[in-house]
Amino acid sequence: MLITFGGELTECKSLSHKGELHQVVGQSLFYLERACLALKHMNTSLPISGSINGLISGLIGGSSMTSNVAQRQFSLSDFDFHLPSDLIAQHPALERTSSQLLDGRGSEPVDRIFKTLPSLMSSGDLLVFNDTQVVKARIFGEKSTGGKVELLIERVLPGHQVVAHMKVSKKPPLGGVLHMGRDDKSGARGFTATLTGRWPDEKGALFCFALSDEPHALMAQYGHVPLPPYIERPYDGSASEVDIAEDERRYQTVFARNPGAVAAPTAALHFDDALLAQLKDVGVQTASVTLHVGAGTFQPVKTENIAEHTMHCEWYDIPESTQRALHDCRARGGKVWAVGTTSVRTLESWAKTGQAQGDTQIFITPGFEFQWVDCLITNFHLPKSTLMMLVSALAGYDKVMALYAHAIEQRYRFFSYGDAMLLTRSV
């Protein structure tokens, strides 16, 4: 078996129902579709067949490779790896807590089941969840000329206005009216969306629309769950009723309560009510932040020099009750466990800026000095992604890459519907 840190994939599997890659015109590219491209660009190869155990042991133990990661200069290709396509999870595990959990805290990786998490935590520890709620942000429609159009609503603004990605063959003119949604029973068009400009300024990649009714109500009635492109579903709204029902239920956390995300905080998908009760019984406390995950979370890094990458912008909020819980945890000597990279980005944005609410473009790469996060529960991420850089910054680059090699050899399931891993902050 080969783990490729570089090399080029000659094929990227289509995610459209017709078996062809979606073609997106102009600047209105969907990051959700561009994520597919992140699986294409892979260069050199590192064989790990017969010597896999020795390699992993050496890397995780920190006895070889780099001695000072904080001073090492990383490039994009450092975060590349080859993932067999059959390891990309297309459906969730039968039960939320039955996913595998790769425990990477020690010198050797330990294969566990997620439901054992309470036994790995201590009384007084604090779990920080992202309570954002995924909205049905993908809506299909047509222009006045009859041309097909697709919107992915990224943000709701006052006055029935929204910010959205637009997929269309030819962009409508300013003031152009789109006819969006369709009533499945009557077949009638659902609502109108009038193009009012670009966002956040006249050169922005997103578009601002004025809708004919309240946006959240329209998305609930006419929208579709905006699944990532590596989950193979028809993206014209024609998925089976079974798949639609499963995705609406499972691509959402059990504690989601603040609508606004177009992608789920996937590490939190492994928790159910029973597990939360068990954690409470052993003295683990919980708190919530909100970060509305945008489509930019799938945005591929295009520059080999990662310092040249422009991070996407997302809105976050840390309520006063969570701020108190964090300080109390520190005071009693407990550990702060972030559930998912979105919780990490929220907590560290607050630490960096002192602002408990606002937009963040924080870009966490190796060498970053963490202020709040001690441990991280996270899923497995796309190669060459900003999230690979984040987890490498927390736990150490060599250790993370070795854990990924172990996960692939042991056939863990990857990405949103996949398995989880547990990391601790490197000293």
C-alpha cells in the first residue's frame, strides 16, 4: 500500500447524477464542489507497506523526522496524502456512537469506539460544542429566460436579504429576478430572488439577493441539505426519499439550535443524548459556542506557499455562560476539549482578538500558539486543506501524518460521515 504525499490522481470521481464533473462558469464557484479538486493534486509517493509499524511508531513517538516543528517551513504539498476512494464514507454509521475513534494522545495509536469517550475524560473537564444548525441552503430554480440556476445561501441579512453562491451558465443582470423553488405538490414556482449586487463589495465572489419572503422559512420549504461533494447524492434534488430522510436527520447534531450553517460541525455528529448523559454522570461539563460553518470550509488551498492563502470568513459567538465555564475549567485544573475544528477556531479567535462575537478569518498552521484548546475531537480531513494544517498545528505535523497513515491502513472511514480521532495539544 502507498500513502501518497504528493503524486497526481488521474481521476476525480464525478458527483453529478450524470457522471460528469459540474462545470461552473465565472467567479461564482461553489466551494462545496471545488472540494472535489482537492483530491486530485497529489505528487510524490511514500511507501509504507512492510515497515508501516516501525514508521508509525517512530513518527508518533517523535524520535525522527523534524525536531522543531514550530520553526519548520511548511508548504502545501506537505499536507497531501492519497486516500483510497472506498474509505470516503457515503452514509453515517448505524448509530452515532458506533463510529471508530482513533486515540492519538499517546506514543502509540489506539483503536477505540466512540461510545467509550466517557472513560477517556476526567471529572472537571469541559467539552465545547458548536451548536450551529445546518439549514437547507441549496435551492434550485430558473432565470426569467428559463435557464437553470442554483443558489447556495451562505448568510441571512436583515430585510429578507441573503448572501449566496450562484451557479448559472450566464449571470443575470443587476435587478434580475430568479424564480426559485418549486412546490412538490402543485409544481408551482416557490419564490423570487432579485439580484441586488455582489458581496461583501462590488468585487466580491458572492452575490446578494432580496427574497420575496422570510429566508429561513423559504429554505425550510424549498431547500435541500447542502451535503459535501464527496457524499455521492444527486444534486438536482432527485435523491431517494430514504437518503433524503437519513441526511436530514444525520447531517445535523442532536444539539443544533442556531440556524445558519451550510456544513455540519461533523465531529459533533458522533454524540447522542445517551452519551451526553453518560458524560454528565462522570462529571464532564459541557458548553456551547456558535460558528456558522460556511462553504469556504471546503475551499482548497491553491498556493504552494501556505502563507499566501486567504482564509474564508465565518461568523461566531461565545456566550457569557461559555466564557465563565472556560475560566472555571481552567481554575479547577480541568482540560478544555474542543469538539471539532470549528470550536477550535471559535475559541482561539476569541483568545486572539478579545472579541466574543464577530467574523473570523483565523488561519491556524503549525507554529500557532493555542490559548484555550487542550484536546480535540475531530473527523478526518481532506488532503491539502486548512483543517489538515490546523490539526497538525495542535498535535504536531509528524504525529498527525502518522496517525492518518494508521487510519488508512486500518480502514477508518473518512470525512463528514466518517470516523473520529482524538488529539491532544503537543508541548
